Amino acid sequence: MTPNPARMDLNLLRVFDAVFEDQNLLRAGKRLHLSQSAISHALSRLREALQDELFVRTARGMEPTARALAMATPLREALRSIHDTLGVQAFDPATASRAFVLAANDYVTSVLLTRLSHRVNALAPSVDLVVRPSTRLDLAEQIDVGRIDIAVGIFADVPARLQSAPVWTQEDVLLMRKGHPLRRREASLADLADFPLLTVSLGGQEEGAVSGYIVERGLARQSDMFDRQALEDALAQIGRHPRYRVTVPHSLAVPELLLASEMIAIVPAPLAESFARRGDLHAKKLPYAVPGVTLRAIWHQRHAHDPAHLWLRSQLFELARR
């Protein structure tokens, strides 16, 4: 039987697109706000209409057939064209009433998202912001199913289904209390072995971290808030090892821990600058070469042309440039 495009329900094509991208009926249903049974029924109708299985259930999820692979890209372009042709409701921040969900660690929340909150409050008084921890293991899935709009962090790899843009580039620096013995002289490599270290770890090897990154659903996110490998390689040159005296899962405890001890901390420069404004902490350069890393914002590609998301991203990037 030859399929008749004139009688094809466009909602079935939206289901196909969601299942192809997520390769999971439950996630596709959550994205489209449909039950799993409704997704299954829609797939059955589409299979009957096209005379092809389209997806085969495997241990890895719903694997597309050759026919589905051939359909996917042109179908997505067609759906986008229909969407653009029909037009999208403009986003007016002054009158809009909605909530955006962002994911970030406490450092990014403190340094950047507090400013974003003030900006949004001034320009869009009925728009709310919800910040979730970017350290959660299901971060990629939460973005996939639409529960997180934008995530901000250090990512080594970003899968093709997600889009990203740089927020800023940062380096690690040394942070200590103002009365610390290193305060008035340059730090040496030996100092980094002699003085105990305070570090921030966002998820270690017990959570599957490899080379400083945790990988899930193709997204590799930073596991330590400093370049652990660069530090250990530098100390290995003098035959020494760092002593990780205290490791905490968040940065807000760092100042109080430093003030009461001889510990030193390695933290991102923007965070050190924020802490130094307190007046009782001091930041200085590390005694070894530190590669810069780029803080990025990531979002799902389905939001690429959404006016509300475009507006929020523009506010975020403008504040970061400042």
C-alpha cells in the first residue's frame, strides 16, 4: 500500500521526530506532553501508513530502521519550515508570564545568575527563574525532556542535539586568607605540596568521572572545579604530591574554611575575585602554567529559534561580556 501524504496526520510526524531524537518512548512522551501509550499508538498508526517498522526496541533504546534514518533529517527541516511559516508568537518580556529553568553550580549562580536575576526582574517582572544544580547526574536527560532550559558550566563534549555558546574563559588561581604565610611572597611548586589543599569537587570517580569529566548521554561535564591533572603533573616534576586536606561539593564553604586554617585553595579566577571583595581573602597566580577553560551555556536545539529562549540567552551573554 502506498502512503498518501495528503491524509497524513502531522502530529504523527512530530511523534516520529521526538522518538527519533530521544530513542525512548517515555522521554518522547514527556517532551510532547503525551502518555507512553499515546506515543505507542501514534507510532503504530505511522508504521501502518508507511509500511515500515521505523523503530526496533533494543537494549539501547528504540533503534531507527534504514527508512527512519532516511526520513529523519528532511522531516525535521519540513517541520521547522511549517513552524516558521505559521509564525511564532512574539515574546514581550514586559508582559510575559512564565518561568525559565536554569542549571548551574553555586559558583556560577553567585557570580553570574544573581545578576541575571536582577536584570530579568527589571525587564520582565512576571518572569521567574528556577535554578537547579548542574551537578545532578541526569543533567543531559533533564535538558532532553525539557525540564531544564539552559545549563551553564564547563563541558568537554556537547552532543549534536544540543547547542552551545561560550560565556567566558577562565583560569585557576590560588586563594588564601590574608594572614597566610604565602600572602607576601610568590608561591612555589613545593608550597603546593607543603600546604594542605582545599578543593571543590562536583562529582568524583565514584560517579564515573574520567579525566576530570562525567559523561552521560553524550554530554561531558566538569567533575572538579579546578584542573586536578595540571596540578598533579606540575608537582610530579619535583617528585611531590598534593595533599587534598578538605574536599567540598560546593564553593560557598570555601571562605570560612580558609579563614580558620593554613589551607590554600585552587578556584576559578572569577570566583576568587568575588571572594576577595570580602576583604579577608587574597588571590594570586599559580606557580605553573594553567590552561584556560571555557564556561559554556548549552540548550536543546529545539529552542534555537524560540523567541523567549533567544531573549533569555541574549541577557545572559550580555551580562557575561560585562
